[in-house]
Amino acid sequence: MALISERMAKYEDALWAGVAAVKSHGGDITYPAWHEFARTLRIDERYRGINGIGIIHIKTPDQIDEYLANQRVDRPNFDIYPQHDQPVFMPITFIEPEDVNAAAIGLDLAHETNRRTAALLSRDTGLAQITGPIKLVQDAGHTPGFLFYAPFYRGGPHHDKAARKNSFAGLFMHHLSSRN
């Protein structure tokens, strides 16, 4: 049990490193800066249980057109899926390694209860949060797995739930499969 706790603490440290990278870039990160950060993190060597790391942006319906236009500058085919009736969008904007996780790019986490609930809990508490079991879309066998999130916000500091809710900008995430 101690080894599991130690490994999860190490994974959480990697989450907060991702949040720090976003903050160091003014509260958001560009596609090229994201690739450089992900490359230097070396998850395949240092975090063997992590199958991917990513950035999730939080957008309201009135922000979607501008968000899509910005993402399509570097990736013309970028889109958000699946459609849903939630009042917010939570697309996976960036993910590495990109090749094996390509199916997750644009996946809107708001569409599914376990993904959405953990994301909103992370937003409200300001703490890292893990989802309940999910099926990973980028795995052909749809292996059960989990997402581990840490929130980032516009501006700061965010000492209370209302401030966190109003300035929530996104999440840094890892995905872990049950095979690890």
C-alpha cells in the first residue's frame, strides 16, 4: 500500500509541474510550448505508469468559436466531440504522446459523469482529483482507466470556492490505465 501511495504522490507532483508550466506562460500555453514542456518532462522514463499527459481548457458556449479558431491555426482539423447538453465545454486540447493518444484530442470531458464530476470537484477544491473508472477512448480495447486532474485558474489567488469557480481556466491531466 505504501508503494501505491508513493507512486500516486509522484504522479500528483507531475500534475502540479504541469500547472506551474501553464502559469509560467501567463495562464495558458501555446501548442509549441506545450510540446517542449511535454518533451522535457519525459513521462516515458520518469513516470512509467502515466500513459499520457494533457491540457483541458474550460470554455463556455460563447467562447467556443474563438477557441476553435485559435486551435485550428496549428491544427486545422481540431474539433470538439461528442455533443452533449452540459453548460460548459471541457475539451482535451493537448495530449502527449500525441500519436498514441490522438483519439483523445478534442474529447469533451463534460459529456461523461465520472470525467465531469472529478473535474468540477478539482475546480471547486483547488486540489488534485482522480476520476472514477472510465473507458479510455484512445485504447482500441477501451481499457478501463482513470484520469488524474489538477486545476489552473486565471489570475490569483483563489482562496474560496466562488473565486475558484469564477476563474477556472482548465486542468492539467494524466491518464492511467488499469493495466499499470
